[in-house]
Amino acid sequence: MSRQADRPGRVPSLDTLRGIAIVAMAAYHFCFDLRYFGFLRADLEHDWRWITARTLILSTFLLVAGASMVLAERDRQSARRRWLAHAGVIAIAALAVSAGSYLMFPQTWIWFGVLHAIAASLVIARPFVRRPAIAMAAGVAIIVAGLAFQNAAFDNRALGWLGFMTAKPATEDYVPLFPWTGVLLLGTGLGHLLVRTRFAVLGPLERAPRLLAFLGRHSLAVYLVHQPILIGALWTFVRIRAA
């Protein structure tokens, strides 16, 4: 049985799972950067293998975000204050990503990506954090609606952040609320199950390198800095090679 359930606030194996996702995301983005600089040919937008990889990475982040809400709620005295601060920081980071992407990709800048979706979904999921059955039911309904319904009325930025677009918009990252808020709500429901089972299913992750848990604890910072570092390194390599 995992010892982590007795530790309030942070669960090392949950941090490790988030750390694995951040490493996988960085690897995915590195492949994107290699394609951008002409070192790789890959159809990241249509090849089912790349689509599956992105879906798994994104789903892991959202599930962990939902489960983390349950852990934060256990400390009821500071839960609301911490939740507001956490959602606010993510929202500010989302705006920074939009601004940075506009500078580099003015035609396909990120107007509603993963951080935008997480910040909005945290607000939406807040009333469900102590109601796991309702959270799970709402999560399934949102996922089904997001996958099943499309309408041309949503093919614009004013409504496209909700989902339901008939085609993926021209943007470097698109994570609409339908279906992805549903995944975070599923994570909220699963978070209660993890607490009741003392995180036993995540026990094997306790043996993973501690670096993964460290990255998971600082995933937002890693998310914000990894692309400038990767792009800068590749740009420098290209310039040196051309000299």
C-alpha cells in the first residue's frame, strides 16, 4: 500500500505521473520544432500515431489536474485561496503563451490551448470537486457532446473555444472545453477513488527517478520555458551549421 495518502497537499507518485507527461510533451514539441526547422518530416496533425500521442499526453495532464483539485480541497481552510491563486497563475501563463506564440506564429497563434483550457476547466469543475459521481457523469456527457456534435456556427474564435468546430482551426494548439473539460472532470471523480484507495494504483511510480516528481511539481514552469530553450538551441545549431 502506498504511504503517500498520509501526506497532505502533495503526492509524489501523482507528481511523477505529471512529470512523465511533461517529459513526453517536451519530446513531442521537440519533434514539432525539428519539423519546423526542416530536420524531420512528420504529419503531426493527421497521422493517427501522433494524434494518439498528443491525446494521451493531454489527457494525462487534465486527469492529474482534476485529481489534484481533490487533494487541494482536503485542506479546507486554505483550499479556496490556493485554488484561486492556482487558477489565476495558469490563466496568466496562458496569456503569456498566447503573446509569445503570436510573436513567432502570427498567423497561427495560440488563442485557446492547453493552459487556457485548464484554467477555464478548473473554474467549471470547482462546484463538482466534492461530488465525484456528478463530476464523472458530467465529464462523460461533455466528452460525448464534444466528440459527437459539430456545427459551423462555432467555426470562429468567438465560439470556437467551446468546441464543436467542423474542422481544426489554424492554430498551433487547440484544446476546446468540449470535450477536454470532461477529461478534467473525470480526473476529479478519479481523484476521490485514488484517495480512498490510498493511491495504491500509482504505487509503482514511487520507484521512478525523483527527477520526474521534481519536474511534475514544477510542470508549469517547465511548460513555459522548454519551448524557448528548444527553439533557441535549434536556431543556434542552424546558424552555426550555416556559418
